[in-house]
Amino acid sequence: MELDTLKDLYIGEIKDLYSAEKMLVKALPKMAKAAKDTQLQQAFRTHLKETGQHAARLEQICKELGVSPRGKKCVGMEALIEEGSELIKENPDPDVLDAGLISKAQHVEHYEIAGYGTVRTYARQLGFENHAELLQQTLDEEGRTDHLLTELAESGINVEAEA
């Protein structure tokens, strides 16, 4: 795919985010299973449902643009997920694992927040206001997940890991 216009870049970034979301659909159940804390498990399960909606929104945008959402591999998300897998394989103390899972999940959330913020801005610049609204919905959900993870860490999980 040639990148000659902002629209070309926009489509490429949308496809990259779609790839990232599809990877997360596979990774989040593993993170939920590895977590000890029940609230953390539930946070991962809730975000799994949202992630499916995020992918569906990207599919809708691609349909409106007349392109397939497939065809790109998000190497950034692949690396972040691999870091989480490596942490789980190290088999740390369960409380430390929960704190580490939050860390890895927040890396993912911040990566997604950056990506969705960028494409939302591109959508506005290109006059795709309906796309911008869909992307803002996802951006808001990613932000809420990030804040929830911070609350879980600060309200007990990091304290337990420290003990």
C-alpha cells in the first residue's frame, strides 16, 4: 500500500489497530486466567468484551471506506503481548504476577490510546466525523480501562506484591 496521502496513512493505521485488537482478543483470556485477584480477572474479561466491540467499530469504518480491515500486522502489539507472556512463564509469586499483569496491560492501553487518538484526529482532518465519533468511543473505553487498572494497583494489588 502506498502512503501518498493522509487518507492512505489513516487506512494503514486503522488496519494496524484492527490487527492489535484481534491479537488482544486472544491474549486477554490468558491474562485473566493467570491473574489471582478476582477484580483483575473481571477487568480483563470486561475489556475482552469491549475489545470485540473495538474491532467491530474498525470493521465498520473499513466497510465505509471500501477496504478490508485485514492485511497488516501490528508488530508493536505483538511485542507487548509477548512481554506479558514472558512474565507469566517466569511464574512469579501470584501477587507479584498480578502487579506485573497490570503493568503489561497498562503498556497495552497506553499504546492503544496513542493509536486511537491519532486516528481520531486524522478522521476529523479528513472530514470523517462519524468515524471520529466511533474512534472517540473506543478511546474513552481504553482510558476507563487504564484508570481501572490504576485503581486496582493502588488499592491493593501493589500493596500485596510488596509484602
